[in-house]
Amino acid sequence: MNFTATQRERLLELGCPKAETDRNFLDAGTRNKTFALLEKQFARETKERIRSLFSGERQPSLSVLRERLSAELIKNGFTRVETPTVISKEFLRRMSLDSEHPLNNQVFWIDANRCLRPMLAPNLYYISKSLLNVCEKPLRVFEIGSCFRKDSSGAAHMEEFTMLNLAEWGTELEARQSRIRELAALVMKASGIADYAFETEESTVYGETLDVMCGGLELGSSSMGPHPLDAAWGITDSWVGIGFGLERLLAAREKNGTIRAYGRSITYLDGSALNVK
């Protein structure tokens, strides 16, 4: 006998380790007593974490991670850019996201020609084309900002999430694979995550990608060029790029079962559920 679905959801919400929520019991009485003890314990710890934010002991993890990643990338020759959250339908078309693409149904449309960006790549492509006409290579840029995809469900998805996208234009062709691993290691070290691995996956946008995984959770996905998408943006240079979900990085580091605890929310604050008394 296991915890009920409601009990398990509540314990995970409070930050109880998944291993604890998967326990087996001989009878309902023992199960319910164990649930009550665990709920009390993790509710107490949750309140302590929330209070520590307002005592000046620390700042929200998402804000800290955002600035730590920025500082580390800037130290390694990258320049941070800020681009609009609203993008055009034409930009999605250039990314091969037409009306028949699976991701099209997840786009938040504002009107017939504009939407909330589901990814950072279109704007980075656009400004990089201009920058390549001005700056020497390798050109290194990154952005950290919100992306939006509807109909996302489950502990590993959110409708609004924070992405880091970095791109290096002009990477030597023979160095692309090693450079991806090097840049991924830089981000993972800055995020405080040591136990990660690389897996080759198939992306609906980029085709074959090299993903960064931790405990079964995809933390980041990389690609390289020349790539078939480049022509739509007038790009001819070789390149490498990686996109990371910041909430996923935090959930992996803290071994929390849900990324929702670290995103923009009115029910969570910095990994802690607010419905505690």
C-alpha cells in the first residue's frame, strides 16, 4: 500500500524527496500516520525557508542563478542581450514552425501575426545576423528571459519558464562537439550541478541534438551549424548553441520533483509552497 495520490502530491509540493513518497505500508493506519508526520516536518521546513528570504539571509534562487550565469558567461567572452518577448509569425515560420508543426498548438497568439515567444532562438538569430556584419568572430552572445508555451502539463513543464540561450558564431568546424561540451560544463558548474550526462535526442525544430540530462530530466539542449535553418536568417557561419531551462536547473540541483516550485508563481516562492500555516 502506498500514499494516496493526494497525499503524495502534497508531500512533493512541500519538497519531500520522491523516495519518501514512494514508500510502501502494510495498512492504511500506518500510512496515514506516516503522512501526518512527514507533512508536519516538511511544512515546518518550508516555513523556515520562506522566513529566511525575508530575514535577509538569502535571495530567491532564480534571481541568484540568473546573475551567476550571466557573470560566468561574460567572464568567458559572451555578451548579454535583451530582446522583445513579443515576436512575429514570420520569425516562427523561419524556424520551420508553420501551422502544421506540433509546437504551433502551444504558441500563445496575441493576434494573427504576433505571439509570445516560445523560444529565444528567433531573436538571437535575427540580431546575430546584424552583429556578424559589425563584429569579429567568434561572436558570443546570450540571453536569459521568459518563454511561453501553453498546454504544458506535468512536473517538468510550465506555461511560462525562464530560458538561457547562448550562441557562439564562427566556431571552428572540427571543434564544435568539444565546444558544446565545454560550454555545457561551464553552465552546469555555475549552476552547482555535477551529476549530469549527455544524450543524443531528436528535436522537432533542430533535428538531432545533444542534450544535457540529470536524473532523467532534460536540463538543456544543444545544436550546431551550418544548419538547414540558417538560410532563412542569412547565416552562413559555423556555430554552436545551447538552451537551458533555469527552473529545471534549480529543480535538478535541489532534487525537487517539480520545476514549478522555482518559476514565476503565486503558489510557490523560491521552491517553497505558500499554502502552509
